[in-house]
Amino acid sequence: MAEQRELILQLGQKITDRIGHKVTVEDPEYWGLACVVSDEMAEVALKMKVRKPMTFEQLLAATGKEEQVLQELLDEMSRVGILEYNWENPKREKQYVLPMFVPGSAEFTNMNKEQLEAHPELGRFFERMSRLPLEKVTPMVPQGGAGIGMHVIPVEKAIEMENESVDIEHISHWLRKYDGKYAASPCSCRMSRKTYDEGCADDPQDWCIAVGDMADYVVETNKGGRYVTYEEVLDILQRAEDNGFVHQITNIDGRNKIFAICNCNVNVCYALRTSQLFNTPNMSRSAYVARVTAEDCVACGRCVEYCPAGAVKLGQKLCTKEGPVTYPKHELPDRTSWGPDKWDEEYRDNNRINCYDTGTAPCKTACPAHIAVQGYLKKAAQGKYTEALALIKKENPFPAVCGHVCNRRCEDACTRGTVDQAVAIDEVKKFIARQDLDADARYIPPVIPPTTGRLFDEKIAVIGAGPAGLSCAFYLAEKGYRPVVFEKSEKPGGMLVYGIPSFKLEKDVVDAEIDVIRQMGVEIRCGVEVGKDVTLDELRSEGYRAFYIAIGCQGGRMAGIPGETADGVTTAVDFLRTAGRDGAHETEGRTVVVGGGNVAVDVARTAVRYGSSEVSMYCLEGRDNMPASAEEIEEAAEEDISIHCGWGPKEILTEDGKVRGIVFKKCLSVFDEESRFAPVYDEEETVTVPCEHVCLSIGQSILWGNLLDGSGVELGRGNGAVADALTYQTSEPDIFVGGDVYTGPKFAIDAIAAGKEGAVSIHRYVQPHSSLTIGRNRRQFIELDKENIELEAYDNSSRQIPESDGSIDRRRSFRDNRKTFTEEQVRIETARCLGCGASIVDENKCIGCGVCTTKCGFDAIHLFREHPGCSNMYRSEDKFKAILPYALKRGLKIKFGRKE
């Protein structure tokens, strides 16, 4: 054990705020100082009083040291962070201050990057000293924080029309007060958390705006500070609001002084942690609370996603049969005994819970990407199509594609469907996207990196240019990266191009939306097969820090029956890929498609267009249980495709190596008692179908090639990659997977949702020492009970049907004959939405930051000045003048008051 240093013990005891605690060498007050403070420094500091300024002459007299020696010590103590200095005296003479630990020296020691790297224990030092002194006192702190720590200051534009606001509630007041004296410096909380792998992946630089003399201090003492102009400060504040960060000001010097404006991420901020962990909002909240105007709210969830306190959750607007839903309120310590049983150690995750247990809008819940359906319907109803598109692209960079091919789980869940017919959600989305595709200038989402201006330079490779890979690249670009997508085919798009026929999804639609992704800064390299043309290790040697593998299921499955190697037998995947690539396929004669899913229908309809004289489908399932959608089955029937249910392939008949027919056997059941795929056949009951072409649409497989050679990626069921269900990280830490290569064959919207989550993980991974999970939105939504709603009135109009283009032969043409809605149809259809969901604010949890107001595109949430006492600012030295009277009143309430 290292020798105990008495001067460091004494200094730690002098500075600590822990009342009645005797500091030992095991305490952060000791080891946090010991690593950077010499005994000679401690000797000087012990001649000072906490937060009592001393000039150089005063220190010279107190210490008895030589002038040069003392000056060198003071300079080094300031650089280390144990001292600060200012010129706050009538003579404007430089004076030195021994600060408290927090806000103070624990923060300052974490702002020097080189020092923090040399002594990473300083990160824990700051973390401990921002918690330990407050564990007992927080429930007794009155509104305004009593001169402890930091104070939330609202987004200015959220309160600029508030007549009752006071100067200190406005950021502009503080910027005017310190006019021309600003320095941007690193966020010490962000820096600290990284030392123990709980970083939030933000760039720490410049988020803390030092003002007044503190600006000089952070610049002159190697704290990473740089002087900035008023305009630069406004830009940093705007970037903070864009990212959903909370503005806070220091709160230890009363109402006439601050020394910093911080822009805080709740996942790392120790000041925000105080109120959130101990469940004591009085510690830092502003004078304001947020409230939602229910009739204007569309449950888009943007306020929920960004609320740092978890005060806003999604609920429902509709009444139940028993009346309106009553939502719970967060318990406060005002009149209740408070202790560790009331704390929330997992607040960063719990604050990300999206909705109340009673549920919210079914459309948002059912959509794998959880698009704000209700929101974009409202925007479309208002004719604000670009705003509607922007809202969709928050979750889905392929709205036009999905408008054509989505399986519409939102519509299956739509509450309106319990009344008559579901809202034609996908047709409205298709209309919105069409406006953009036809526009002279397409909507390009803004790039919003969690930095104060720079883009990230970490290199990221996306392997596979299908919907998962391109979505991952899109959201990485939106976050400030420039990912490179490697695609082995000659065109990007994956199954959107090579797996979906043009009569369902014309390729110019796919190309247009991919072009937007390119314009966001994504590079797409086609004709490059990773594992063959370049290896993962070679890419690593080129500086790539992470990989997102989304190569899809590119292979078809054979049936394992005699004759399947004959000329004329193909798989659905190969058939559609050839059609998508070459635009031609020889299918003259009779074609039999084996399978009953949507892909099988696509093959059958394509075969019709390629000249088959007769097309039939055979599948295991009964007609009511076919995997294909009812719409797909109907379209097949309209094209004279015969469908035969309850048959499985037994043998393909050949002659001279070519197909001449196929034999099917009767399927008695498809699944066993445990719902596992285990078909049972009657081998004696068969049917022989003459044909020249057989296409097997009975499943897909993953073709890894040499992609994973030498990697540690584990493969599991179906040869798919094994990965964490939340982060998509594989056993090879820098490799993430998504889409069909992880889940098996699914729909485009599932791949899109996986791509966005992959981007979240990769951003966190490539920023060193960041957590992949802490404070992450789990995207868990609950559907409201559609059997328990009371509908007072609703529009009686019927569901709109898009027109068809009569000039296109829908049975033979490869062009899509389906038109988009007219504007009149959009107006009528959007009016059918019942507006199920709404955001609900728990005012007991709200900290009045106003972040929610910057995210709402419907003017549905505003701040109200309900707690003016929260703007009372005290000097730290006067904290007990505020705490004791409040603690006394609280104690009486607990003992004698009525429980609420």
C-alpha cells in the first residue's frame, strides 16, 4: 500500500462537502487529489479557504515562499485543476480560488485530455464527488437547488413569449451579461464517463461554454478551451438543441453570477443524474413544466424520444368505456420519507421507456420501424408534404419503396379497422414520397452529428446494398459519418432491385431513393465482393473501424427430390434475380411454381409476363393459411394463375435432362403440435402435373462465400449470424449484422428498422469507451386496447382506392399500373384517422428544459411557468438558509401531513 500523505488527507477533508465524514486514503477525496497534487501544492492550498479568493500578495504572505516558486506552483495548480482564478475585485487584480470539488476541481481535473489519459482514475473521482455528498441531502433541497450544482435553463424560444419570465431564466440574459467573453471547452462529464466505458459517443469538445473570467481560465490552463464569438455560442446552443441536449447553468454563486453554460446529455451528465437518480426534480429543474394540447398531438413520439427525464410517454387520446385513462404521477419526496428504496439507479434506461402500459396508437406500435404514422397523416392532411416526408425519414429512408411493397402491418393494426376499414396508410405514404420523387429538388435530411460542428472521420464499411445496409448507411450519414457501402452486384438495392418485379416496384423509384442516400455523403461501390475482391482484414488495414454485414439471403433452397437438377428447374431467388438483372427470362411453355408465399406469387406473375402459356402454383398450406397476402393471391387469380393447396413436391420428371413434369403428394398437415414446421404426407395420394419449367419458392439461404474467413463470427440456425438481439454486435466486436442475414427472410421494413439500430450501435462502438446499451431507446411500444375504446363520432367516408392506369396491361406489362392517390383522395383518407395516440406529460418528472418543444412539429407541447420558486438562486455558502426551513416543513408534512 502506498504511503499515506497527510497533507493530501487534510486537503481532501478541507474541500469535501460530505458533512461529518472523516476522509481516509480509501476515499475519492484522497486518491483523486493524490494522483495530480504534490505535497507542496497541498501545502499552498491548505493556506487558503474554500471559495475565498486570495491575491498573489496575500498568498505570498501566507505561504512564505519565494515569488517565482509560488507563481510556478500556482500556475501548475491551476493547470492541474486544483485552483481556479478570476479578477472579480474592484482593482481587477488576479486572485486565486480554492474551489469545492463539484462544480469545481473534480471537473477541472477532467477537462485536460492528456492529464485524464495519464490518470484515468480522475474520471471516477469526478463521478464519486458528484454523488456521495448529495446522497442524503437531495430530498431536503427546495425549489431552486439551494446553491447546489447546476440549474436547468429552458430553450429560449420555448419561453420567449412568457410574460412572467425573469431575466435569469433566459440564456440571452447571461450572454449579454458576459458580452464578448466566452470560451468553448470540453464537457467534463462526457470526458469522465469515457474513463470507465460509459461514454455516450458524443464528441466531448466545446459543449461547455465558459463565460467571463472562467473563459480565460479554461483557455490559459490547458483545459481544451478556445475563445468563441457570440455567433459561435449561438451555433453551439442550436446544435445542442438539435441533438436534444439540456442547457444548464452553474448554480453556486447566486442570481448575479454563473461561470458556465453547459449542454448536457442525460446519459453522462452528473448534474442531471442528481435529480434523476435520486428522483428529486427540485435539485435542478427550471421554473417551467411542459404540457400537451391533446387535440393537436399526433403521438409522433419525437418529444418522448428526446425527453431527458422520461417525463413524456405515449398514451392514448381515445376514452375507454370506463372514461378517460388516468395516468400515474411520479412520486416526489415532498411529504414522504426518502431513501435508497426510492432511487432509480437505472434511470438512464428507464427514462427511455416509450409508452404507458395502457398503450398507444396501434399503427406506430405494429410498424417494425415505428414510424409516426398518425403524424405524417396529419401533415399530409395539411398539405405539408415535405414535412410529412421528413417525419417518415426519421425512421425509414425508403418511403416510396415501402409505399409500393410494404406488408402494411400498420393497416392490419389500425383502430379504424374495428369500425369499418383501416386507413389506407401506405397509399398516403406513397403519395407523399411521390411528391418528392417528382420534385425538382428532393428532400435531403439534415446531418446532425453530436458535435459542435465537425463530421466524424472514423471509416465504416457496410457490406451489402440492400434495404438493411443502405438504411444503416443513411442513418450513419445523418449522424455525421461518411460510410462506404460495398455491393457485389452491378447495382445497389439488393432484393428491392433483384427480388421484386418491376410491375410491383419500378426500379426508378428505388434508384431515386438511393440517390438521396448518396447525396447525404454515402459512397456505394458496386461490383466489389468482400471476401473475394477484398477481405475484412484488408479493409481493417485501410482504417475501417467497424463493419455492418447485411448481405441478405441470396440463395434459394432446393427441395431435395429426384430430378431437381434438370434443365428447367430454378429457385425463386435465381429466377427473380435473372429477371431483375437481364430483363428477360425464357419461360415458354407451362410453368409450375412450388410454394405459397408472396415470393411465389411474384415468380408466377413474372412467368406469365415472360410468355408461359400456363402458370400454376402448388403449396403445402390450405387456402386460408397460405403465407401470401390476400391481396397477392387475388392478383394471381386475376392473371389466370391457378392455385392448388395441400400438395408437396415428390419428384420432378425429366426427359433428356429437361423437365417434363412434376409429381406432388398430398400434405396432411404442415406443423406439429408445437407449431414447428413438420409436414406430414400421404405418399400414396399423388398428382402429376405436366410442365416445362419448375420454380422452387420454398425458402432462401445465406451465401457467405469467403466473407467471414478468419473472423470469429458465429453462425447459428439457418446459417445466420449470431448476434446480440439489441445491438446486433457479433462475437467479432467490430462486426455487426442486420436484415435477413440475421433474422432470416423478412420484409423490407424489418430490414430498414434493423439498419437504423445497426447505425446506433456502430456510432457508439467507433467512439472509444462508449456504451452500446446505456440510455438506448429499446423501441418497445404497446398497443392500446381496441376492444375498450369509446368512439363518440367519426368520419363516415369509405376507404379510398387508387386508380389504375388503363394504358398499362396489368396482366402482361412489367410497368406498375397502380396510380397514387390524388390530393383530394389524400384529404378524404387522412380525415378517416381516428387519432388514437397522444403524448402524456408527467409534470412531476418534467425538468422544464423545453427540449420537447423543439422536436414537436405540430405545436402541441409548450412550457408553462408553474414553479417560479425554481428560479431562486443561492450562493453555495448560503445553502442551509434554504435547506433548513424547507427540511423542517417537509419533516412536519411527513409526520403529520395527509398522504396524497
